[in-house]
Amino acid sequence: MTFKELCEARYSCRNYKSEPIASEKLEYIKECVRLAPSAVNLQPWRFLFIDDKEGLQKICSCYKREWIQTAPAIVICLKREDEAWTRRCDGHNHADIDIAIATEHLCLAATEQGLGNCWVCNFDVEALMATGLIPQGYTPAVLVPLGVPADEPKEKTRKPLDEVWG
Ligand SMILES: Cc1cc2nc3c(=O)[nH]c(=O)nc-3n(C[C@H](O)[C@H](O)[C@H](O)COP(=O)(O)O)c2cc1C
């Protein structure tokens, strides 16, 4: 697959088969996430791979869309603002940019491995913090359900090139 083909193949999968994630695929994805760039190489992140029933139930209680319950695994992408680079001139903290890059590495690597995935940010952060899953000092930024797709990609709707560039 070329990189363009990979970009075209990635889509928001919202229905999964129940089969577990193959361990060699998971290891491949983990390494691709580890290699992601971050400001000043501070890597202000941590990723929790959750595939046990109790953990999945806790996460699903924080994002009330039924489709996420079909996922056999969910990655909680955690950021840490106090370990991220802050730009001096305006005080802008780059934890969100860093976690977004690493999360997209995750999604693209999963796609390459034939695993469906979806960015999910519309979850209840406070409720997730209260589950006991989140290590001290970290804040959940994105949930990424993972699994063999049980749906089909939809056609991409994107702005035309001349509205995106220049
Ligand atoms: C930062 C971010 C947050 C998102 N949050 C959600 C979400 O909470 N729930 C959801 O179903 N999709 C979510 N999405 C998926 C987008 O709706 C989706 O990427 C977009 O509609 C383009 O569709 P595609 O991913 O299939 O190309 C999110 C995507 C991004 C990048």
C-alpha cells in the first residue's frame, strides 16, 4: 500500500467483529505509535490497550453510543500537559498536537494491519477519570476502538484541494 492508499483506506469504523486483536498486529501498532514525533521529543503521552470485559464496560459507560460496544478493544490515548513543550512567546502547550500525531500513527498503522479504528473525543472526560483506569497525572485525550471491521468504508467527503491549499 502506498501512503496515499493508506490515507484513503483509513475511515471511521463504527461496527466491529468480536474477534480479538492478533498480538503481532498489536505489537506492530505499538511500535508505530512509539516512533511518533513530538515537540522537543518530550513524548508527553501514554497509551492503554484495554480488551478485558470490565475495562471495556467502564470505557463504554463514558461514551454513550451503542456502536462502541462492538469493539473488542479500545485504546485510551493519554496526554500529560506538564511534560509537554510550552511555547514561551504565547504560553501555548503542545500536548494536544503531540497526542494527535501519535494517535493518527495508531489509526494508520491499524488500518495498514487491516484493523478498523475510529477517533473518539466526544466522551465524558470526568467520568473516564473516575473509572480508576487513568494513571495519576494523565488526561484522556482520545479513545480509539480497534477491531476487525464489520462495516464498509463510506465515500470520503473532503473540501476540494483549492480550498485546502493556498
Ligand atoms: C479529533 C477527532 C474527534 C472525533 N471524535 C469522534 C467521536 O467522538 N465520535 C465519532 O463517532 N467520530 C469521531 N471522529 C471521527 C470523525 O467524525 C471522522 O473522522 C470524520 O467524519 C471523517 O470521516 P472518516 O474518518 O471516515 O474519513 C473524530 C475525529 C477526529 C479527528
